[in-house]
Amino acid sequence: MAGNVWNGELLLDDFMARLPLAQTTVDLDVERRGEPGLLARLLHDSATRVMFVDRGAVAVPRQEVTAAPAALDCADDPAAPRPDAVAPQDMLELATLSVVALHGDVDRLAPYVIYLGTERASVGNAGSCAGAEIGDAAASYVALDVSRAFRASVDLGVSRDAFGWVELRSFAPCASARDAGLATSAVAVAMWHDQQRCCPFCGAPVSPTLGGWAQTCTNPDDADRLLFPRIEPAIITAIVDDADRILLQNNSAWRERFFSVSAGFVEAGESLEHAVRREAHEEVGVELDTVGYRGSQPWPFPASIMLGFRAHACTTDIRVDHNEVASARWFSRDELVQAVASGEVELPGRASIARHLIEEWFGASLP
Ligand SMILES: [Zn+2]
């Protein structure tokens, strides 16, 4: 593609590797979730590592939180009430405890635990395949769902104040692939439990099962009904024209200077490609010809997966709906650099697929 080299900087490649919430080194170990007594067994195994999740936030060691608490609110949410919030920039890691560090009878915690899987960490001779196999030790990870335990007045066995708390969108770009993967899984499942407290078929309370990844209905008349998280697909598209300009829009619900690419939920019974064309037509009045898939990342706020596309516009006249979209503009690379430098335009945060679609078009990281 022409114009992908900018100012001598290298072309960005490996789109998926740049998406913070798509990274993981953890084996989800799905087949073990159905083992009877799995969570109780993990809670009595001193090798199990426990991390802590509270809806959209995860616990980090308290000393790692150097920014003021307000700054740890999500800086990547364009509708967030704190537009001045600054996301942490330093490397962050999850606070993980051995179950031995939790006070009291750990069995009480089992209903509030999510089995996140294992990571095989080699402790053998890294230079020798045979040595690595002999020395491999798999660590099991579980998440303790803090808000659900609090609602049930269950003592966590450790003070919530013992940790710093960071929102996933601020945490993941600063974390290792392992910790980003653990945190994203934990937030996605915790958000689902937070949102779905009753059976959507009969209204009875639900109880967690399958290692915390599913629920069963407690109504005897609706016995054995198994409920899984419902994931809401959303498309997001970098729209580019013949002059290699990108179309960015400001939505009515966002801060005034915040500009991003076209996005929206996929309608029931609709293909992803149709959703890409429909959103562009509805929001900014632009017609698309070629549409190509780029990659995806989970976006559990509360339950989305973002499916990223790049599309070519065959019309360039903009007609915003003035309902969902307040304004939209074509930007050349020069114009975007100037608009960002002057503060006229604020771009999506590092956690978002929108940011990486824009940077992929730009050909380099943007400030
Ligand atoms: Zn039910």
C-alpha cells in the first residue's frame, strides 16, 4: 500500500500483536472446567496463584500504583467523566497471592472464584529441550471475584485495601501478555456475573458452574439449564479514500475533541461485512467498496468483541446523522499530526483497536 512509510519510521506490522486485550500466554484449560470439586481443589493447592478482579478493574501490588487514584479511572473511555485522567505508563503486573496467604477457610470462596487456566513456566535448562520438559512446572491461576463476594458478605481473606486497583483498559497496555490475558478473561467473566444475576428464561437466581465460566438456573422446574456468557460483536472500520486520507468522526456521546473510526454493533441476522457498510452509510453517509478484515480483540465493557476492518470509500462527501455522530472529517497524515499536536484532536487510547487501526493506516505510532 502506498504511503505506509512515514518520516522514515518503520511500517507497523503484525496487527494482532499490537492489541493489548488480545494478548495471552495462558492455556484456558477448558477441558478441566467440568471436573467435580475443581475450584475447591485449586483453593487447597499452595501452588495456585490467586488474582483479584472487581468488575472492570484488577488488583496490582499497592507499591506499583504511583499515580493518584483518580488517574487510574479509565482514560480510554471517550465518555468517561474524567477527561483529564492520565493512564499509567510504567510496566504493571497483577497482584497474585498463594492461597496460603488467604485467611480462614478457603472453601467459602469457591463460588466466587473463576479458573483462568495454566501457564507452563520452564524451570529447566532453557538451552535443552529435554531439560525444559523435565523441569516444566504449570502454575494454575484463579480470579477471586471481589464484588460478587462482597455482595454475599463473604470475607475475602485479605483486605481490598491491600492492593492498588487499575481499570483493564489502563492495565493491559502496561502488562505482560500473561497478565493482560489473565486480566481480560477475569474482567470478561466477572462483568458477566455482575450483569446476569437471574436466569433470563425464568427469573430464578443462578449459581456459577464449570470453573466459574457458566451458570446454572436454581429453579427445579428449569433444572439443568446451563447459561453461558453472551458476547456482543461490534465492527470497527478504518475508512480510507483514494488520496489515502482517513475518515475520523466525533460521536455526540464523546468528549468534543475525541475522534475515532466508524464502529457499531452487529444487528441480529446481519453479516459483519454488511454491518461495516451499513454503519459507514448511516453515520457518515459514505459508501464503501472493498472491505478487509484486520483482527479482533475482546472488549468486555461489558460484553463486546471488536472486529477490526479496513475499508475503501468510493464516495467522499460526508453527511453525518447529527444524532449519533456530531462531526466527521477526512485527515491526511500531515493534517492528523498537526491536529493532534495542537490539541484540536484527541485520539483513542492505547488499549483500543481503534487506536491501532489508525496507527496502521498512519504507518507509525502516534503521540
Ligand atoms: Zn431458569
